[in-house]
Amino acid sequence: MKKLAPLALACATLLAAPAWSQHTGMNQPAAPAAAAAAGDNIAEGVVRTVDKTARKITIKHGEIKNLDMMPMTMVFHVAQPALLDKVKAGDRIRFTAEEIKGTLVVQTLEVVGK
């Protein structure tokens, strides 16, 4: 039993080390990983229709990596109605979208061309 105690302590220390380093921020390339993740969330597309009353936008978009979605045309809800004031049919955009409770929602939107 006495021989197992040091072994158990060593195992517990090794198992706790990754959690401790994450908590303290040690050994983490947080900025590059965060930047890469943010880049993966940005999609591009062309606005087809804008429905301000229903808070919806139809976008013909390229791949949306964070949603594992291939290119297609579809309707999205918008997180903030003011986003729809920025765009009109035919605008080329960059946007981010998330699935929230089963609904696809545009979180950010930026016009990049006509």
C-alpha cells in the first residue's frame, strides 16, 4: 500500500497538469487558434431578398464551415434587425451565422461589393 501512494500522487499530478495549464493560460497559442476559428466562421454570399418585417434575409452563399454547410441559397433569421438596414438584393456580403435552437441566425454582416 505504501508503494502505491507515490504512484497515485504522480498520476494525479500528471492528470491535473493539462487542466491547470488551461486555467492559467500556460502553453496555449490562444491568439492564432482564436483567429483561425473566427476566420472559419466567416462566409461569403450574395443577398437575394431582404424581409425586414420578418427579420429574414435570403443569401446565396458559399460554404459555411462552422455549420458544415455546402454552398446553396437559403433563408436566415438575423440576430439584430438593424443588420438588414445595411443591405439590399444584389449586395455581395461577408457574414457569420450560427444555429440557435434549430434556427440559422446571421450574427454579423458586412457589404463587400455590389
